[in-house]
Amino acid sequence: MRPAPLSCLLLGGCASSPSIGVLGAFFPDWMFCILGALVLTAVVHALFRAAGRLPLLGERTAPLIHAALTSVLALGAWLIFFKN
């Protein structure tokens, strides 16, 4: 297959970029989702610490759990707020 038709086929999904205008500058929507997910993960961490449940996560698995929670929250926010 020739490269030109293949590249046109692969670039069809790049027709529009989901972005949000903030004070004249446009930012991708996933940046806002990640920022919100980081804040929510910090809130969940604080709630676990206040409830005394933080040791249940374990020292070794806590970074993995926090990274997974951030990913789930970011993807969930993206699906809820930016369904294109």
C-alpha cells in the first residue's frame, strides 16, 4: 500500500483537537482532567490518613495505588465531561 493513502487513513482521527480556551490560550482537555484527578487523589489520601487506614495500603504498594487512582479519576472525568 502506498504511504499517502495510509497516512490519510491514520490521520483521520486528528481532525479536531478537544481544547478549552483559558484567557486566550487553548489547552487540551486532558490536562484539566489530570489536574482534577491529582487534587482528588490528594483528598482521598488525606481522608485515608484521617481515618487511620493509610497503613492498610502498605509502603510498597501505595505509589502504585495512588497512580492507578489518579489514572482512573482522570479517565473517568474525561469520559463524563468531554464526551466528543
